[in-house]
Amino acid sequence: MGFFDKIKKGLKKTRDGFVGQIENLIKSFNGVDKELFEELEELLIMADVGVGTAEKICDELKSRVKSASEYDPDNTIKMLKELIVEMLSDGNEMVINTKPSVILVIGVNGVGKTTTIGKLADFYSKQGKKVILAAADTFRAAAIDQLRIWADRSKCEIIAQNEGSDPAAVVFDAITSAKSKGADIVICDTAGRLHNKKNLMDEIAKMRRIIDRELPQADKEILLVLDATTGQNAVNQAREFSKATGITGIVLTKLDGTAKGGVVLAIKDGLQIPVKFIGVGEGIDDLQPFDAESFCEALFSKD
């Protein structure tokens, strides 16, 4: 199964839920009607698109529909698709061109952070990149053990210390190893944390200082892993983490488990944070770079 088919399958709940309802709504009207856009806005909000983004979509779609020579439901749906692609595009590509580059992965417990790191390692290893994993979640021995399993699967080197070690020291060791061995990417795991836990946020700040000091010219991505099934809670997490520490992108996992895939729009448009990767399954290759056009095509595709 190709990844487009996986996205299509993974977005089935969202497609059957709010997208199907939107298409039925648009086809039930014979022209531009205030009620149409009021109901459309309501459907978008129910899909966790967010109030502000829902209003923006409806206002822009109304303007485009009115400028058309006549009301055509199929053309209106096409306009909506084009609008969503425009809103989701820009900034989705990872910026990791230096050797080495660093990816720092953060998030609360339970979102699939360590699993995501393993899948990222596998993704880049299959591209021929030399990847080093830094087991900087030293709070839990289980996290280090889990990362070792992923390192074996993806044939990557892992740098780890004992449970309770200084996470910044692990990051330092990983960077030192990357420099000496000519690695392409260092991916750093971190302890699950809430944005309001000052000691843990200070820990991330310390890791970032080490990275900036040791690799001042390197490309750096700070990815926040979010669970799509939590809907607006994921949006709130992104908002608060963004305030507490710089985030360059989002990894949105478990999109196959929710009917509220509209959360992608809420994050990108509402917070101006690009989605870099999406996960639509449990397999090692079910995490892939986010592509707005493919995502929207799968969202509106027919089974």
C-alpha cells in the first residue's frame, strides 16, 4: 500500500465525519446563502478547525463563490479544497541541510514521542543518512530501553547514559559523536513534560544552549509531538509550548484514530506553526512528511 493510500485510509474517520457532511451541505443548496456558510462554519468548528480559522475559511470561500459566474456545488467543493491546500502549505519541509543537523523532539507523556523518534530515525536512515539518537529522556529507564529497540530497528547509533543522568550531557555526547563520525542528523529524545513545569522547561533550555554552543551554524528543528485524537487540547498544547520554548514544527500522530482531522488547520492557520510530519498508523513507515496537497486530496477522495 502506497503512502497516499495509507493517508486516505487513515483519514477515513475524518472524511466520513465532517468532510462528508460538508459535501452534503454544499450540495443541498442551490446558490450563495447566508445559512449555507453559517452551517459550514458550525461543521468546521465541530471538526476542531477552531473558531477563527472556521470564520476565515467561510469568509474567503463566500468571496470566491460570489465571484464565480454561477453557483456550482462541485466547483464550490473544489474551491474549498484549494483554499485548504493554500492554508496548509508553506513551511512544511524540514530544514536539516547542515552536517550534522539536530532535531530536538518534545511533548507531553503519552503522545508517542519516543516511537515518533524511532520512526524519524528509520525514515532518514532509509534515505542513506547517518543518524545518531540521543537518549536524553533520562527520567525513565524504560524510555532509554525503548529507544535502544528503535535504534536497532533503524540501524542507528544511540548515545545513552544511566537513568537520572543530566540530559544535556547526553546531548553533548551525541553531538561529539556526530562530529567525530560524520553523522548527518542527531535526533534528541526528551522527557515528557508539561509546558508549565519550570524545571523541565529549564532542562530543554539547557539542552538548546549546548546545541547552539557546540553547533552554532547547524540547522536545528524543534518538533512538538501531538496526539491528533485530543483535538483542541492538542492545539492548546501547541500554543503553550510555543510560548515556553521555540517550536519549528509539529508532528501530528494518530490521525487515523480521530474524526477531527481539522485540527491540522487549527494548528497551521491559528498558531502559524507548520505540520512537518503526520502519523496514520502503527507501522514503522506510517510516519511521513506532511504534504498539503496529498493530505487534502486524501481528505476529499471517494472510497
